[in-house]
Amino acid sequence: MARMKFICDTERCIECNGCVTACKNENEVPWGITRRRVVTVNDGVIGQEKSVSVACMHCSDAPCMAVCPVDCFYRTDEGVVLHDKDICIGCGYCSFACPFGAPQFLSKGAFGSRSKMDKCTFCSGGPEANGSVAEFEKYGRNRLAEGKLPLCAEMCSTKALIGGDSEVISTIYAKRVSIREANGRYPSNDIFGWSTAYGPSGSPAPTPTPADKIPGAKS
């Protein structure tokens, strides 16, 4: 079974925000929520500027899952970390726990009460029936069920952002690095956030949540 992950090649990212726009358009993300964003460090410093596209990293040991008091998070067979909005109480613990700032909340009401949490789903929907109207309205399009990859990665003009089976995308990145090293550039194979989210290279795949244990799972 494929273990789905993202990699963003900071040597290729040009901060065009095409991935951000693709995500919002494909999933009709609510105004005020940004499932994916581009972060640039050393902005304007010649030779030191780096940009990286960041979303939920679908961690192997996801801190959001660990702190959720109602267990609304679950992991699919493909290693994608999803959540059930019918169970979420909007407490915000996951937002504080996530090192990537993936879980986000809309403020509602006069006192800024939180809405249900929203985050990147790796374009794989949620616990509702695949391709259903309810699934799209709550979580966005389920492209994985259609045999497709997340649109943010497919729309990246420089192929800086790649998503898919971790074995495949890590091989692609390693090949890029080897070519750069051969040309005397960037002697490093460190991927932004990879070891933090997924553990060291060669670590075992995460254990998916059994179907009968998924909170609020619908058939």
C-alpha cells in the first residue's frame, strides 16, 4: 500500500502561489481558511531566499491526533491523516500542537467562538461516502478515490511540490540532489520538515485506523 506524502523542493519553488490557488479552487475552501500556504525566508536577500509550500504533512506520529480530546482524527490505509467534522468540537488543541500550522479555525459569533477545524486532506475527502455531496461540502474533493493526486502538486509549474507514494517522491528528490551535487551545487539531501513529520529514512509505515474504529465513519 502506498504511503502518501508531500515534498517541496525549495530550490525549485518560485513563490507563485499556484498551489495555494489550486487548493482553494478545487476544494472550495471557505474564505479565511488556507489549507496550503507558501512561506519565504530571507525574502529579498540575494542568494539566500528560499520558499516552501506548506500544508498538513500527514505525520506518521501526528501530534494533532495525540491531543484531540474527542478523537476526531484518524489515519487511512495510505497514511493520510483525516478528521471528522461531525465529532470536532473546535477546541483548538490540534492547532496549538501542530508544528506546521495545518489545522485552522474560522471565528464565528460576537465572541469569536471557533468553528469546526479544517485542514489539508491530501485531496482524499473524509469519512463520508466517497464522491458524495456531503463529503465535498465538508472536506472538498476526493481525488484519491478517483485515482488522481492532489491538485496542488499537479498544478505546480516548476514541479517543486510533488505528492504521492513516499518511496517514489523521495527517489525523485534524491535524483535531483545527486544531479546538483554532481554540478557542485547544494550538497545536501535535507528535505524541509520531512524527518520531523515522517521520522528518519526507512522508518516503518504508520498503522492505519481500522474501518470499524474510524470516528463517525459512514458506509
